[in-house]
Amino acid sequence: MPLEKLSRTQLQSYRGGGGGRNEYVDQLRLIKPGDGGKIVLSKEKVTRQTAKNRLNAAATAAGIKIKFLRLRGNDDEVVFEVVS
């Protein structure tokens, strides 16, 4: 059986929830450093930690760095800034 090489993006599709992560990668690549974004947890139907894990994995795949912002009083959003 020959070995088939997979890219990072292809590998992520084999991990749980890969389809969503590919979307995250594409969207993160459009955000410039200094700008950011947010995920509404109730719309995505995920926990805060799952959203952060997916964003971190997508940022790594996109070759960018992000940082999460702490929000007071809003437990339904994860907000992040693209650092580089």
C-alpha cells in the first residue's frame, strides 16, 4: 500500500469537527493583524473550550497567531484578536 502525503488542512479533516475548522482557517486568513472576530457559542452549539481549541488549531494551520480577549458578563461569545 503506497503512502499518501496529507497537508495540514487535509489532516485536520480527519480529526473531529474538521469541516468547521477548515472554514475557520479560511476566515482567519482574511483577518488582518490588529483586527479580530468572535464566535457566538449558542449559534455554533459548542462549549467555550471547544471554540478556543478550534480557533487555535485553525490559527496554527493558517500560520497566524491569535489572542483571546476576556469579556465580562458575556458567557455566550469568544472574542479574539489576530496578533500576527
